Amino acid sequence: MTKEPIEDAITAQVAAPAKKTVQMPVGVPGYTLAEESRSVPATEPPVWPTNKDLKYVGQSIERYDGQLKASGRARYTSDIQLPGMLYAKFVNATVPHAKIVSIDTAAAEKYPGVKGVHVIQHVLGNAELRNPALEGQVKYPVVRYAGQPIAAVAATTPYAAEEAAALIKVKYQAMPFVVDDVEARHPDAPNVFPGAADEAGSAGGGGGPNDVKQTGNVHGPSVHKHGDTEQGFKDADAVVEAHYVTQVQTHSALETHGVVADWKPDLLTVYASTQGTSGVREELAGFFKIPLTKVRVITEYMGGGFGAKFGAGNPGVVAAALSKKTGAPVRLMLDRSEEHLSVGNRPSSDQVLRIGAKKDGTLTAIHLLAYGTAGCGTGAGCAGPAQNLYQTASLHTEENDVFINAGPGAAMRAPGHPQGAFALEQTMDELAVKLSMDPIDLRDKADSHPVRRVERQIVRESDLWKSRNPVAGSDKGPVKRGVGLAQSVWYRFVSMGSNAEVRIHKDGSLEVLSAVQDIGSGVRTVMAQILAEQFGVPPSQISVKVGDTTYPEGPQSGGSVTTLSLTPAVRDAAWQASQKFLADIAPAFGTTADDLVLIDGEVRSQSGKFTPISFKRAASKMSSSQIAVHAKRVPDYDPKKYLTYGGVDVAEVEVDTELGRIHVRRVLSVHDCGRPMNPAQTISQINGGIIQGISFTLFENRLLDPKYGLMVNPDLEQYKIAGSREIPEIDVRLVEAYIGQSSTDASGIGEAAGVVSIGAAIANAVYNATGVRVRSTPMTPAVVLAALRTQGKEMA
Amino acid sequence: MNGFSIADCTTVNAALSQLKDGAVVKAGGVDLLDRMKDGIQQPDRLVNIRNVAELRGIRETDQGLTIGPLATLAEISDHPHIREHYQILADACGHAATPHIRNMATVGGNLLQHVQCWYYRSSDFQCIRHGKDLCFAFEGLNQYHAIMEYSTCPSVAPSSAAVALLGLGASVELTSAKRGKRTLGIRDLYIVPDANPTKFTVIEPDELITAILIPKPAPGTRSAYQKYGEKESFDWAIADAGVVLEMDGDICKRAVITMGAASPVVRRSSQAEAALVGKPINEETARAAGKVSVEGATPLSQNAYKLDLFPVAVYRTVLLAAGKMDRDPSAAG
């Protein structure tokens, strides 16, 4: 999540730009829509009305590259083939904790087909010691987890690379290790680091605080406080407290991490499976100490990221080094096992959450004590929901990272939030039971967010919610049905590094360019829609160029920033280009720019000097072959307002109480994301979030053998992930929620999209079905049967 | 994966003549290629029998049914005669893996697949099945492992088809160029790890499965198979049950109850069978059979939950076979 709230210092020094005051739609149509005034730069385009009065924006325009992707014609990084390309293969650590004594590459270098071997001197991704001297002089990076890359081989075929990699002999000096996060908290546990260590976050977030103490493997606490929780719990009429545990999930994108790097003397070209072309460029330029102009990064199509694909990382740096060494393009795509082990994961959590409330549902205190492991990285904090979803008289959160000898965590779709919401939203459900309140009434009392209030109203009036039996566990027979809800919160981050260029060509063709990568959210299509709206031509006629650092810098796609950051720059460029265009052609029509308007694909004279002519014909009158306008993101119009958004998710489950099996039948997902630019694409992201959240809640689990420190399920067979039959009927109700923040007024959706709240919604539905709380994930038959057994006894 | 050569054969004789010097048979290639990619098996030579026409097909005979080992799981589960008279087999083949795999996987290969134990399948762990000293599952992660009939290796029988074929009293015809043909019952095909942990079946390196023979069911026979996983799509059984009932009116004359995911080799539960014979099939008797199906089980540190699952799998499948319960929506696939 990129946070750049402050404009460039240079901008601040020049005279404040001219401003104008505009009236903007704010609120939810049909519920709270009103107008608010905003003071905006005079160069901003006219305010758009709500979606119902727009022609292309706000419509479910067909995904620009949908057919290419569905028919296999879209070229992903793993499809790139260059003449003379070599295939690279990593050599990875086979032990969880060790110093490397020696690396013998002789046999590999002599192996037929091998063109180069690279030994890693500086491994990326792991937390790093604040004081490196504590480790003394080490020749090679210390191995902190099994699967850590050590070296790589480039060869003429993937088979030769694999066979040669197996010939590299690494001699380890083994060190004691720990892979269990509870054990790692023990004072006597082996230390993953000999002193305090920190992991920097990426453009996608992740990483932990670097200003906290560290005791053994416990890095923290990071403390947030307001009010007096001791008093708050005294003031409470009801207090609920419970212990929640969530597992480590890996990102498991369809396309693994990887690059094709082509090092030429004048330019390093890198095809990368990345969420941020600009970040890959920066890291490579920095690592090899070459100017940014000598690095070009291309991501035409992207096979999934979810937060773990920022920067060049070990694959990018090693492939570039091998390409430099061999003089040939080098392809380095990870295999599935490496993908699980070495390029990120969603940290676990182990939370004790306590909430106090008055009889009417007013919260008096929230206390969260959280531990979690991001392996040999940091970023397991999960207090976001507890801090930001509800109003409470007092709050105290303590977040701790626990180091273990496992691959470093990385930002993953709403970092910390599915974990935090799993505890928070179950606790709220439990509180509602204790207060004998309806769970929606309780949230109406404790949550003042105006849009979630509307969303709860929609839920309250839905058939699914009305079908909920308020008496938990009242179904007869072994299979019990239940309905539960949970809420989500995410934040409005804006990436100011968002630029676009719009070009009008003399033949009437239109083009928009930005280095932004379309990671599947559909920004390509949305960019075309914006130009279509401005010029009145169908989106399919707009040429969209993205995913290449030779275009104007675009945002990195993390923290749900892409659409909300980039689209105002696109619209501003389109608007300014259209104004420049009209001024340019006015003389040819014997008039002035202010007489001309561009509406519905036609240029019209307001004074009636000529009959309307098509944009294409008007373009032929341009005085030059091309009009190009570059625009950058204007800061949010009122950056103190509307800082969070979210949604409400409802799950209907059937619990087979004899088998401990949970079947999610239906999901109702009510979400807002400012102005939905393309509802079908937005809904598609929410569907994805729900499915990924169900998969996390019920199935996925990175399993490490405690005695050997190795992952036993580094595949997609025993690492269980939701398949087609696990996917329920998903009913997404998209709430238009205008906030008056930019020329497009778009928001993000990737993180808020169901993944935060669906786990708790399922858990609350399981409670509603059975009267039993399942407080740990994944909720497998073993876990559910154990909960039914122990809590069933308590109830009896 | 290591480099290898492959011999493409179109006749049984040609294939048999190639089975020497460590050559390994490849039919659908589903499990074999997994093992090769995981680096736990590295044959230099494969003999591809996928195009041997005489090993295909499903034929009704006077004695029952003859299935070519290259019949795919999809062909078997879609076969009208099998669906009518051998429901247990249609169920087992039709609920294995995924539709894509069922289109590729042959029944012969399915019977011969190796166990899915994650320690066995990882080249990082060299376990007793690979001829070493250790089993890692006893003290490691064993939630999917066996609850009975193990002492050396608690991995579980992976083949659903074997659970069904054991229930049907099927046998397997093996052919070698030197020794000719021999026929074995399904249970005798497998070697329990206590006897020899490094061998999964009695098939010799120069032998091919050339037919699977299923006797004609007695009149009044009804059967069913159900598999339970953590997921519905593409998951291995955590519990399963095959049921064959010979009914005389309302009374069960003979019962065969088989289980896969409970033990290293497919097993019959004589206790469960005894609980049904001579009795009407109803929820009470079915549950009684389920209950005794795990008698004597000794779960490992993480799989005691299976003691709850197998009785449910057995009772629901008994009722399904008897036509007294619908197919269980909780069953996988």
C-alpha cells in the first residue's frame, strides 16, 4: 500500500494552482445521495454524474482482453520465448537453519548445456538483522528456511538446468531450528536471528514495524492505545473473550513468480510476472547500479499476484545476473514447490480478543493480544479490523511477530485483515448473543460508517438473512443449516505515481498509455471506457497500452490502489487532450474552441456554425499528426474524508455434524468501492475474494514437519485449495457509494472484496447452525468434530 | 524429472518383450509421471502401453465382466451395464480425482498407484518405503494416515477402484512372456508393508495386467461406494466405504464391506459384515455395522477423527446400497 499523501516539494514551492469549486454527488443512490462541494484544480474536467447517466463508464463493458485470455492467445511471462533463451533453475536449501560452509559448482559448470552458474551473495525477502555484525563475517547468506535459494544454473534446456542444479554440492553447518510458532515463543527456543531483525514492506504492504523490541523470536509488541481499557471493561455490562488461531496460507497464484531477463549492453529488458513494473525496474537498477533508463520491464499479462509479486526479488535479480554473465536471455520461472516455500505467504495468527459493551451495544473496550508468524520475515500484525471497524471508548492492541525457520511472509490480499476479522467478527457475534441483540442491531450501534449502514440495511431486507433462524442449533437431524454475517474494512490508499498519456491521431484513432500492469482486475478495460466516455466512441476502438515501463509511470498494484489512483489521471489526460484537440481544429471550422463541444462521438458547434461532424472526420483537420497529453494523479479532493470502505458478507452453510463437514451453500456479498467503473469486473473481483476466503477458511494450510522443518505439502494436491465444487452461489450486491474524491471517484475493491469477512461469516453461520464456535482455521472435519465434541459436552 | 527413453508398443507381446532391464510400464501416466516429477522414481526406460488396443474395452461374459486394464475411469463410470449391475464400481471410478484425470487414468494404473503419504512422495524424506530405516509419519504429520492394520508404514490405500473391486470379488489376470498367465484376487495383488515395505504389489517387473475379471453378482445384489474428503473437488479420501449386499427380500443374506483410507491395503470389515447378515437393512443395523467397522482401530496422534468418519461412511453407504438413503451430498466428487 503506497502512501504518498504529500505532493512533491517542488509543486509546493510554485504558486498554488488555480482552483474552482464544484458540486459533486456524494452518498449512495436510493439511500443517502446528496451533493457536496469540493475545491478542485481549475484544470480538472467537469464532474461526472452518477453511473446511470454515463454511457460507457459504470457499464459492464466486456473485458478488453477476455477473449485473448480465454483462448490462450494472451502471452504471459511464462509464455515468453526469446531467441537463444536459456533456462535457469534454482538450487534451494534443503535444511531449515544453517550456515553454508562451501558451495561446489564445478560439476554443474561442466555439465553439457550449462552456460552459467550464479551463487547468491545477498538473499532478498528475509528479515535482516538491525546489527549485521551479530552474525559475524559469513561468506554466504545464512539459511533461515528450507527452500531458501542459494544458487542458480542457466542451461540450454530446462532439463539440463535441473540436472546440473542437482550436481551443486552445498555443505551446511546445521543450526538448531524451530518451525512451530508457539514453541518459538518459548525463551529456550532456538533463535532464528541472533538479534533484532526487520523486514521491509513492499508496495503491497506487509512487513512489520521496525521500531519495536525483540526478545528471542518475539518481535514486538507493537502497541496501539486509546482511552483506558481497564476502566472500559469495568464499565461494561457484558464482556466476551476468546482465543482464535489462523494458519499460514500461501498465495498460490496460477502463474508462479518468474521473469525472462535479457541483458544487452544498452538495455536490460525484463519480462516479469509482477504487480508493479516500476518496482521491478527500481530494484534491478538499484541492485546492478545502472540508471533507470537502462532497464525496461514488461508485463503484458499477469497470472495472479495477491500481494507477493513486488520488486524483482531473488528470481529477478538472479535471472538478470545470469543473463549478464552468459550474454543470453534467461528464463527463471519458479516451480510450484518453490512458489509455496520462498516467495511469501499470509502469516498465521494466534489472538486473544476481549470486548466489553454496555447493554445497548455501545462498546466500552477492545483488547487484542496477537502473535503470528511470517516465518523469517515480519508482518503478522492483524489488529487492523479491531482498530478500525468499530467505535469504542477504549482500545488496546498488542501485535507480535514470531520468527520461525520458514519462508518469509509477504503482503497477501488485505494483509492481517482476514485473520483479524476472523476473531473480531466472531467476538461481535458472540457479544450479540450475550446481549440478546440481533447481530445487525449491534453493528448499527457500534459501527457508524454511513455506507456499511446502508449495506446492513440491504442485508437485513434480503431473503437470505430473513431465512436465518435466530435460535442457534435448532435444526433437527445430523445436517444443520445456519446463516451468519461479518463485516470488512479496508483503506483508501492513493498512489501518486500514477500517470497516463492520451494520444489523438489524425486518423481519429485514440490511444492511452501507462506503465500500469493489469493483474487481472481489468484496468485496461476501464482505461478504454474512460476514453470512450470522453470521445463518444465505443471502448473497443480505443487502443490501450499498459505493462511497459517505457510508458508513463503507473501505480504498483497493491493495497487496492490501481483503479482509484490511475483512472483520474487517465480521465484528466483524456479531457485535456479533447480540449487541446478542439482548440486545434477550431480555426479549420472558422470558429473558436469555446464554441465547440465533443458529444457522442461528434464535434458540434454550439452556435450552429456547421452541422455536427464525426470525431473521426474532425480529427482529419488536426494541424499536426498527433496530439498527446500526459497527466498525473491530482491528489484526492478532500483527503481527510472517506478514508475507509468495506462491506458486509453473509454466508449460508450446512454443517454435517456427524462428519464435521462444512458446506457453504450461498453467499450474499454487499460491497462498496466508490464509483464502480465496470460492475462486471468489480463483481468478478468480489467473487474471487469470496472464493479465496472460503479456501482459506476451510482448506488451505502450509504444513511443516516439526522435527525436520520441511513443508510436507508443497504442491496443489495436498495443499488443498477450493475447487469448482466448493464454490457456492455468490450473490454480489454492488453499492454505488460516491465520495467526491477525484475526477472519476473510483475506489478500490481487491482487498475489501469478501476475503476479509467471509471466514468470520462462515464461522458465525456454523455457530448459528450448531450452537458451537469454531475458533481456528482451516475448519477441517477434524477441527469441527473436535469443537462439536468439546463444546457439545459443555452445552449438555 | 530424470531423462528417459520410451518404447511405444501396440501389442501385448511387443510390450512384454520390452519389459526388461528396469523398464517401467506407462499406461495413462497419471501417477507414474507424478512420481518421476517428484523425483522418487527415476526409470531410464518407459514402455508405453497406452496404444495397445487389446488391453482396452469392457466386455460382458457368461461369468460376469471383463475389463481391459486400459479402460479409463471415465469409461467405466459411464458404462450403462456397470451402472446397472456394478454400481459400487461406477461410483468408485466416477468419484476419483477430477473429470480430467478420469479421462486419462486407466483402471489398471489406478490399482497400481503408489500411496500418497507426503513423506513417501517427497524426495527430501527417504522413508522405509524407499528402503531406508525410518517412517516419518509416526512422529510427524499423520492426519490423513491409517487407523488400523499398520505397524511398519501407516500410509493408506489410495485406489478407490480397488475398494470397489475387492467388494465385488474381482480378480486380476497377470501375464509375463516367460511364465504365462496367472490370476490373483484383488487382496492378493497387494503386499502389506509389514511384509515388504518397498513393494506395493506382487506384480513382477516383466508382468502386465491383461484383464480385470469381475464375477456376475448373485441375484438380489445391490452395491454402492462413497468417498469422503476434506474437499468435494479433487481430494483424497479421508474415509470411504464400499458396500455389496445380497438381499433375500428384506433380509441381508450376504454383505461385503470394504474400506480404503483406513489401512495400508484395502480391507474388508468382517465385523461390519457380520452385523448385517441375517438382518433387515435399516438405520439401526447400518449404524451398528458402521460402529464395529473401526473396532480395534489404533489412531495416530492426529487422525482420531477418522474413528468418527468411517462409521458414518459405512452406515450411509449401506443405506445407499439398500436404496434407503439418497447419495450423500457430503460425499466427495
